[in-house]
Amino acid sequence: MPDTRSETVEFATNGTTSHGFLAVPQGDGSFPGVIVIQEWWGLDDHIKDVARRFAGAGFVALAPDLYHGKVATEPGEAQKLMMSLDMNNASRELVKATEYLASQPAVGGRGIGTIGFCMGGGLALTLACDSPHVRASAPFYGMNPNPIDKVEKLGGPIIAIYAEHDNFAGPAVREQLEAALKKHSISHEIRVYPGTQHAFFNDTRADVYDREAAASAWDRVLTLFRENL
């Protein structure tokens, strides 16, 4: 991976201060920006690694800490943290994070991209509807909130990526999203990876990680962002 630098940053939101993990390519010049949104585990090492990977590919990546310092290691704990998260506040926090990222001297281009996983997938799509800075979005097996009622506000194309075998974001979820995108003539791709399970992109999850599908999905996301940001 090319050299990158990373740090914890803070930004104003909802009348207080929030934090995030910022990864930046080495070197001068301006780079397109990406907001990376956590799974239900929190801002863990995997999400930080995804941000670093974006930086290595030439993007400035910010992963906001929606749990404000808490990280789960067990599914029961992760579920409690997700259920206790005020999704409306989280969405407003993400809008502020996007404003912060867009204001950074290292960030240039045509707009910001959003990517998220599981819980973060739904939030990535919601953010793409809520922020005028967002020009492309790549939700992975997105769960609620699923902003079907406001997809007409999307400012650019999306790639929605799903696992074939997924009890959380199954056929009904993706079919509903695709119908709404078609209704509003939003440029999109609904990509379902055969044989995969929920969270197949997470390489820290040996039980579900699919190397080939994850690599293919990553290439598609980079292409989407490079063409639109």
C-alpha cells in the first residue's frame, strides 16, 4: 500500500464535538474525499483499515465515530449499541462530518463519496440523500434506515452491493431500493455476489469473508468514485 498518514480529528456537530479517523494520501495536491461508515461494531480496526485503503488509492477518507468511543466485540453488545443509536442524530452527525471533510485543504474534486457496511450501508445512502456534497455512494448490504422516500435527492450514481445469502438485507430490501431508484431515474447498479453471506467484505471475519467477492466489490467502488468524484 502507498504511504499514507492518519489521525483522529474532531468536528462540531449537534451542538457538541464528534470525532473521526482521518486517512490522507502522502504528498501535495488535492484528492477526492470519502466518508466511511461503520458496521454495528463501531469504529473498529477494520473500518480504520478501509479508510487507510482509500487513502492508499488516492482518496482522503474520514470514518466518523458514531458510538463516540465505544467498540463492540460480541454480536449482543453490537446489537445493543446499534439499537441505542439515535439514527436521526447519527444522520445529522454524518452531514456535519461531510461538511468538515469537504472543507479540508487536501480535499478537492467534484464532491464526496459515501460507503458504509450493514448499519452503515443504510446510513451511507441516507447521507447521500441528505448532503449536497455527495456525488456517489456505495452502500454494502445496507440495513435500515433505508431512505426509500427521498432517493430522488441523490446527487449522483450509486452501487448497492449485497450478499446472496443475507438474513438482514435480503431480496425484499434490494428490490424495494431498486424500484425506488428506477422510479426517480437514478443511475445505479444493484450487485448481488453469488454464494456470499452478510459482511462478506470484512476480512477480519473468517466465517463470512469472501476474498474474491470483496476484491471485485472494492474494484467497482474505486471505479465509481474515480469516475464521479
